[in-house]
Amino acid sequence: MRLPDLLATRRGRLLAFFLLYVTEGIPIGFTATAVAAQMRRQGVGPAEIGVFVGTLYLPWAWKWLMGPFVDVIHSDRLGRRRAWIVAAQMLMAFTLLGTVGIDFTANLKLFTILIFIVNAFGATQDVAIDALACETLSEHERGTANGLMFAGAYCGQAVGGSGALFLAAAIGFQWTYLFVAAAILTVTIFVALPLRETRPDAPVAREGPWAGAVLREIGEYARQAVRAFFGHRGATVAVVFAVLPCGAYALGLALQSNLAVELGLSDSGIGTLALASTIISAVGCVLGGFLSDRLGRRRMLATYVVLASVPTLIFALLMQRAGWIMPVDPTLPDRPAVPPSLVTAFWVVCLVFSFFHGLMYGTRTALFMDVCAKGVAATQFTAYMSLLNLVIWYTASWQGIAIERWGYPVTLLIDGLAGLVCLGLLPWIVPRTAKRPCRQRPWQG
């Protein structure tokens, strides 16, 4: 039986890009939530887990480097974008399966390297999917498609994170690697492989060796980015804004998984918390962007940044009062009793934080669009998004170290206050008003 080509119809295209983005979220959810929780449960320290989680996001910060390769190296017969998507998904799944026999408590560096490679394939896939979307979707489909793609990434994180933890309680955690790989390959077989791209009238011409073409593409990207960043004051200030934490982060990164294990949550409990947080964040993203369109971008973003720090600072105070200061090894037989009120407070602040962080995320993305130059908007916006992933990398890393050195309350306090520093830059991030034609390359979207 021949599987349908989803690109052939409007509904099929929307479904295809939703499902393709699901495969981007699956490995991130699995490693940043499910694996991180298991690491803490088996005695891996917060500092090591922080570095591990931070490392997951590094390939996404440098994915723009893969754009020229995806553009230059291709096969019109196999599908210029489909070949890259299928190859990346298969390599993601098989690399994940290659980590099954690795004990991350004894070989954390090797395990981290392999998971880094998984996310490098995921970031490459993202470039190819976005390029396919630019070439396939009509103008009136792009808004709906982008919303569904964003939702797909969140669903993928829920499948990889919450889904794996729910299964772990029934079948053991080692078997969840097979589940995650199977989930990715299911989309590969039933969605990616049957896709049929519209072939160009003539093969894309290449000038000289592909290596030279790639270098020219990277050089052109760098020139466009520099020109866009420093040709407008608001855009320049936005660069600094992008490399600063925008509000608090701790309750959405490795600290949440670490603390969930220490406070006695089961795998199913952590999965439920992760699932609820993901859904609430997605709702917040949509609502935050909607309100910022009507009430003012910078005003609402400032409000959301402050709100995201409030539950973080409150929980720092509650942990200090409860005496839960330093991390507690969950493998110790004589661990201190966990106050039930602290567990309840943990659930509440995590869910409230997820909503406020979602409000901020959707609005911050729109703010970066406001300052992008029309002629090089794709290049500039991609660069801003890359810088945001760098923030997640260094934030997760320093927080793990801070937890072991100063404890949870101090780490939360620093996180909550550091997230407010960016507010001083908002008055200077003035949107552009000039209207010039947009020139966009598929891999930059």
C-alpha cells in the first residue's frame, strides 16, 4: 500500500509540518526531562546535570552553520529537503539507541557527547524542515502552519519527556529509549518518506566545489548579520538583550528535575508535572503574543519578565524557611523527611512559572521580529534565536554549579534577580519603521 504524500493537500501540509516538528521536540523532552530526572535519581550531582542539560541546547545555537550545507549539498532525485529530513531523523533514532547500554553514572562524558550528536541531527533537521516549509507553503498557510509547528514541538517534548517517564514506571527506564526511537522513526516512515517535493524546472546550479559554495554562504550570512545588527540602534541593543536571561529560568530547567526527585516525586509524578507545565507554557505563549499586539510589546514583556521572577523568589524564601538548602542525594538511606507543604508549593510555583514564562517567550520572539531589517530579516531573526539558545546553555550550566556551592535558595534568588537586569534595555529596543522588500533564504527562516 502506497502511503499518501501529505504535501499534496492543504490539510496534509499542515499535518505534515506539525508531525515533523514533533520529532524535533521528542529528543529534547526525553533528555532534558526524563534522562535528567533519572540521572538525579541515580545520584548524579546537580552541577553535572546542569552541564548535561545545557549541552543539549548548544547545537541549536549554531544550527545556522548547517544552512549552507543543506542548501548546497542535495539531490533533486531524492528530494532536496526530504533527503536531509529522513537522514537526520534516522540518525537521531539510531544514535539514541546507541546510548542504551551506556551507564551515565560511570560514563557521563561519553553519554553527553552522544546526546549532543542526537541534538545536532535534530538541529540539522530543523533547518531542512524550515526550508521545505518556505518552499511548499503558500502565503495564506504560513501563519497557521507556524502555529502548528510550534505546537508540534511542545507535543514532542511531552511525548519524549512525560511519555517516557509514564512508561518507565511500568516497563523500566531502559526500554523508554526504544519508545523514543520508535516514535521518531514512526514519523519518518509514515510522514517523511512518502513526501514528494516539487522538482525544480532545472537543477540548481553550483559554482565550483561544494566546499567553496558553503564557505561563500557562511560568509554572506555573517556579512548580513553584522549589517543588520549594527545598522540600527534598537537592533544592536537587542543583541545584548538576547544574550541576557529574560526573566527567571531555574524552575524550567534542570533545577526542576533535580528538586522533583529530591522531594520524592515518582517518575509518573514528574511526568505529570512536565506535561502540565508544557501545556500551560504553550497556552501562555499564544496569550502573551496576543496581549502584546494590543497592549504594547515592551510594556507587556516587562510585565511578564517581572511575573516570571515572582514565583522563583517566593520559592527561594519557602525553601529557606523549610530548611531545604543544599541538594540531598536521593540514594542516601537516611534522607531527611520532605515537608508535604514544600511539595505542594513546588507544584504550584512550577505551574505558575510555566504560564508566566510562556507569556514572556511568545512576546520576546515578536519583539525580535519588530527590530529585524526587512531586507535581511530571516538572517537577523535566526541569529537572535541562536543567541537565546546560548542563554539556556550557560544558565543551566551555572545553576548546577551554584546549587552544589550555595544551595537552592541562593541559586533561585540569583536566578530571579538576574532575570530582571534585561529590563533596563527595553526602552532602547525601538522597532524599525522602514518598509523594504524582504529577501529570505529558505534555511534562514
